[in-house]
Amino acid sequence: TADYWWWIPVAGPLVGGVAGAVIYFLLIELHHSNHNDKPHEEPEEEEDEEEDEDSSLKDKYEMINMS
């Protein structure tokens, strides 16, 4: 029986980690309020900057074609 005692330090932390996660989820996380209660803020659009870059490139291309 002494040949299999090395499994305890290997399996113990794994089993303890899963058990701790389940206990945390059941006792703490289920009691948190939903994050959906907060108003949704939309991120700022950065498309305007990209359009400005595209238009400036287009203007430069037109200037090259004109000459």
C-alpha cells in the first residue's frame, strides 16, 4: 500500500481546487447581482479616423493621377 501514497500530493490539490471552486460558486457567486442591471455603454467608434485616413489617401491618389 505504500507504493500508491505518492498520488495524494498529486490528486489532493486538484480535487481541492475543484471542490473549492464549487463551494465558492454555490455560496458566494450565486448571491452576486447580475451585471446586466447596469446600463450598457457602447464603445466609441473609431471608424471616423479610418475614414479620414482613407479620404486623405484617396486625395493623394487623385493628385498623382492628375499630374
